[in-house]
Amino acid sequence: MPRWRLLRPGYLGTEADRATFRTLHTATQMTSELRTGLTRTSAERCVRHLTRLLGAPAIAVTDTTEALAWHGRGQAHAALVSPLAERCAAEGTTAVRVHRDFDCAQPGCALRQAIVAPLTVEDTVVGTLMAFTPTASAGLVRATDELARWVSGQLELAELDVARTSRMEAEVRALRAQISPHFVYNVLTTIASFVRTDPDRARGLIMEFADFTRHSFQRAGSYTTLEDELRSIERYLSLEQARFGDRLSVLLRIAPEVLGVSIPVLSLQPLVENGVRHGLAGKDAPGTVTIVAEDNDYEAVITIEDDGVGEDPERVRRALAGDESMESIGLGNVDERLRSAYGDEYGLVVETAPGAGTKVTVRVPKFAAGVRG
């Protein structure tokens, strides 16, 4: 018969298992700090963990000219690392430096050697990891080099995060620039038509237009909540209803559970504008725009549907591919930003055909790393 042994609470196996756990735990603690980039603050918060991982008497993290953080013995050496950092930046390789390369002029100094490993981003040295020790063993040299490579990987991810954010902000600026001058002209013309016949209606539309443009051009970040986006869409539709009158009907069905979900800013409004501009504006009979937001387990599913004139699927495909000759308001822009934020599986799904109207489906996870409205 098999023999079973009860393990005490918190048992992590052998000493090797526990060492592995400690290493992973330490690396996890550093990850969030390093993903902010190589700064004095991130270096100061990580250097203690780096010392623990390498087990060296002293560790320094530098940029290419000076120390950003020091931990361990011989604090005075922090002022002497500039030549080591500059030489590493020029050579770009891990090397062992002897005491005369960073002479502290202290008799009997125990830190006789320094292992200097480059921290790189896209093959450019941005800083160094230095391990100071009495004797640089082959094992410590290799460990320092490998740890510097891991840190470099985290710094590259930080650069990608910054680049992604910058790209998304640029795409939002481009989308804002596409807000149709014809729409602005039509709104102002509609408001002017009510000034004499219905002054109260005109004042209300002016306020709606002011709130709509404030939301469309705000610079509060790359993300907003579904609730805020829908509020702006309601303002837009109220302005269009004033223009189209009984020709435009709007149906909204929104599950309250998804109102707080974060989404890229201006990711739904252009789809609604497309529904009105391309779907209903060219239709002789009255039309309807339907907006539905549903709770689907770990996702929110939003559909924007019109019963307008529809579109050639090939033209939609070209618009999603970013063909600027298409007149679609930011369809490719929205699709690209959704994929950048959540992954390729979260791109737009468009169902349309000439004379059959258009339905656009947007799926977004309720929670995603780095996405906060």
C-alpha cells in the first residue's frame, strides 16, 4: 500500500525548491519597478533585491555616467563608478575591473574587484549593473551578466510600454483631427435654426455641443470608462436627432454591470458616427441606431447597429486595414487601438452588405493590465 506523508502548512519542498521560490519572488518584486524605466527611483528600489540575488558584498546600478543607487559595503565607492560606467558604455560588454580602476585610496579596502555588466535597450547601453567583491569568481561573473540581461529585458519592455502609449495617444490625436467639419457646420446650422423658433432648445443644444467637444478633445489619458464614452455618444446623438428630426431613432440597452469597464478613449463614438453618417444619411426612409452593451462573464460586449444602406464588405476590409482612401471615420484607427490594448483577438467584427445595414461588435475584457479609465 502507498504511504502518505502529511506536510506541514507552508511546506515548499527541498531547499532547492525554497531557493527557487525566493528567487522568483524577488524577481517579481523588481519587475513592476523596472517597468517604469531606468531612473534613480527605480534603481534605489531594486538595488537591495539585486544584492540579495547576487550575494555580492556591494551592488551599484548606474546610468552611463554616474551611480543611481548603491547597496552594501563601501558606500564611498559610489562616487568612483563614473569611469567604470563610461568604459562599459563604450565597450558594451561585461568585464571584471581591478581596484586601480576605481581606487578608493583606503588602505586594506576589501572591495578589490568589480564586475561591470551593461544594461541595454535595443542594443544601446543605457546603464550598468556592478557587483563589488574581494574576488570575482567565474560563477559571480556569469550570474551578474545573466542578471543584467534580465534587467535589460525589463527595461526594453518599459520602452515598449512607453512607445505603445505614445502611439495610442498619436492615434487618438489623429482621430480627433478627423472629426468632420461638416458635422460641426451642420450642428451650428441646426442650432441657428432654433434660435428664433425655440430659444430654449437652441440653448440646450449649445450646451450639448460644448460638452461633446470637451469630451472629444480632452487630454486626460488614453482610456476612459464605458459610462463616460456612452455619455458623450448620447450628446452626439441628441445633436444629430435635432438635425434629422423624426428620420433618426436611437435605441439604447446598457447593462449597468459594464458601465465601469475601461476602454480606449473614442473607441465607440467613431463607430456610432459611421452608423449615422454612412448608414442613415444616405437613406430616404427613417432609420434607427441601436447600441447594446452586455455583461458576458469576464468580458463586456458592445454592439452598434444601424438599419441603413450598408456597405460593401471589401471596402470595410480596406478601412480596417487602414486604407486612408476610405471615408470611414477612424474604423482602422479604432481596430488598431483595441488590438494594441487587448490583443489581436479583440479587434472589431463588422457585419454588413449593401442594403442590409451594418453591425459592429466590440469585445473588451473587464480587466486588463495597464488599462485604466
